[in-house]
Amino acid sequence: QLQLVESGGGLVQPGGSLRLSCAASGSVFNRYTMGWYRQAPGKQRDLVARIGSGGNTYYADSVKGRFAISRDNVKNTVYLQMNSLKPEDTAVYYCNTWPPFMDWGQGTQVTVSS
């Protein structure tokens, strides 16, 4: 079964940038549409962005124009470039297929604060 490991989170100031990575372990995921999800404290987990095998992308309205999703099928890795970060972007970020059918990993914490 596909296993995913998220990394790249951290503490940044508003307006800053982060690049998240999601690497496969145990299997490749180049056949799947992949998504980034996030869950803030007290909130449900929502889709942030997704990218298909052909490179087609979708972004939630809240991040459109600020985030960019990409993938490297050779490295079995999906990325999320986050620019112009806002405090409301603070959340644990997860990767998974879209729709999500793999077990959720631990995610990576993104905190946007002064």
C-alpha cells in the first residue's frame, strides 16, 4: 500500500513562504491524482489543492494565486509552494490521493504568526 511522508512545515511570518514536500514510501503514486489537505485546530480537514497525472490543477479559493502544487513522478514526490502566507493558513498539512483513500499520515505543521 502507498505510504506518504510530509515535510517542510515550520514557523513563518505573515507574507513569508514555505515549500512542502510529500514523498512516497513503499510505492509510487504517479498514477494518482494527488492532493494537499489541511486541518486547523477545531476545523475539519479540507482540500487545499490537487494535481492530476496530466498536470491539471485545482486550488481552493482561499489559496488561489498564492499556492502552487506540483509533482515529480520520477521522485514520487508532490510539492506545495506557499507564498504570501497568512495567519489563517496555520494548520497541519497532509497529502493524500484525491479522493483520499490512503491512511492519513502525521502531516506537517505550518504556523504563520508574527
